[in-house]
Amino acid sequence: DGDCQDTRTEVLIARSEIPVQLSADGCHVVVGRWRDGYSGTVLTHPKEVDIDHRVPLAEAHRSGADKWTAAERRRFANAIQDADSLVITSASTNRSKADGDPASWLPLGSGRTCNYIAAWIRTKQRWNLTMDPIESVWVQTLNRWCS
């Protein structure tokens, strides 16, 4: 948006539970407090934090984003205000999640799986992305179990 803060920095600022402290140039977050959207763990150092695409970019591409314009892909990749699309998480969780769908990775714990599935469905619907047959059966089964 014309300033020195990238999408990651803007998400860190917007979602910190306390006022963030910025670097001297105002471009990077150096202190904040974030809750991992998948585990609930509190993260306090920006280097611990990843901004995850709940529906990974590669998954979105396989689900219809390959037909989007460059502007549409940018909007999806940088959907800062959409907590369903961009999720604060730990770097290690983000690595384990990789670029698959819920058939290959789910957060575990009280309510976490159900929240993840509901947000996955909302994100796919919001962006008009398709689900492959295995993904669809798995997601719908879990969604019924959660209801």
C-alpha cells in the first residue's frame, strides 16, 4: 500500500494482543504478542511467528486460482483483514501444515479441528475455490461431526 510495511508486518500489527513496538524505521515489528490460531500458544517474538494462508497458495491454485488474474491472486495472498484466510501461527506449525488440505493436516485439540474446518469451508466459498473429491468428503464428514 505504498509504505515500507509488507503484508506480514501489517498482519502482525493488526493482530497483536498488545501494542506492537516497531523498528526505528517503522518497517518491522520487534515486539508484540500473538495467539497461534491453530494451537492457542502465545507467541511474543516476531521471529517465532509465521503468517499462514489457511488455504495454501498452491492449494488455491489447484482449486481454481490458476484461472485468476494477477490482481485476484494478489488480493487472495494479501487478504489482511480476513482472519479466515491469513492465520497467525508458529513457524514450526506452518512447516508441518505445508501446502495440503485438511485431508493431510488438521490442528488437534478442543474445538480447534472444528474451527479449522469451518474456516476452511468459509475461505473456499468466499474465494469460489473448488474442493477435490477426497477433500470434499473429508471436510464434509468432519463438518457434520462438528455440528
